[in-house]
Amino acid sequence: MSRIQALPSWLLNRASARGRRLVAEALAQDGMRMPHHAVLCAVADLGPVAQAELGRTTGFDPKDMVGILNDLQAQRLITREPDPADRRKNAITLTEEGRRRLARLTRLGDEANEALLSGLTPVERELFLELLARIAEEAEGEGS
């Protein structure tokens, strides 16, 4: 192993790239792209949710968010209606079809993550996820 291949940052990048590829391929089986899936998950967690809050939560650029929401609405997976609390804002909600689709996508994503961690024992997986969570918490503390 070369010096670069032993660096934690290089290893995390490689593992991350593999994870993104596996999840993207899994979601594609159901005709979904990763950003669209991320927005569906956020709407499920937060909904009904204002479009601006959804953008802040997911980190997508507002222009990209509009396109993603247009795509999801065209597929009848979400609705955008005036927010009863503030009619100037849109409240985004999952439709019944959106909930069903998200359930299928969740199963596909779980299978992809299972494949990603397949080389680890259950104890190793638990420790690995614990350690990754600590690293991610540090990144959040830095404002990343």
C-alpha cells in the first residue's frame, strides 16, 4: 500500500465513492436519482415543510431544489400548496404514491448499504458506524 493509500482521508473518499455508486445504482433500479431521493426523505422527515427550509436542510442550491421539486411533483410524489401558516410560502408534502415509492427506495438503499458493509462482521459494522458518526459530528461542529 502506498503512503497516499494509507491516509484516512483517501480511504474515506474511496469508501464514500463506492457507497455513492452502490446507492445510485440501487435507486436507479426504481428510476430515482440520489438528489431526488434525498429530498423525498427530507420531506418525509419534516413535512409539511417550507421549500426554503427544505433547501437549507438538504443543502441543495435553490435553483436545483426547484428542478428537483418540479420533477417529484410531475411524478405525483409530492404536493406544493400554500402554507396555511404563511400563504407566501409553499408547504411540500409527500403524496400516498410518494410514501409508497419512498418505501421501495428505502429497501433498495438498505440493500446497497448492506453490500457496502458486507465485508465487516456485525461487531465491526457497529464500531465502524460509531466511529464514522463521531467523525461526522466533528465536521458538523466545524460548520461543514
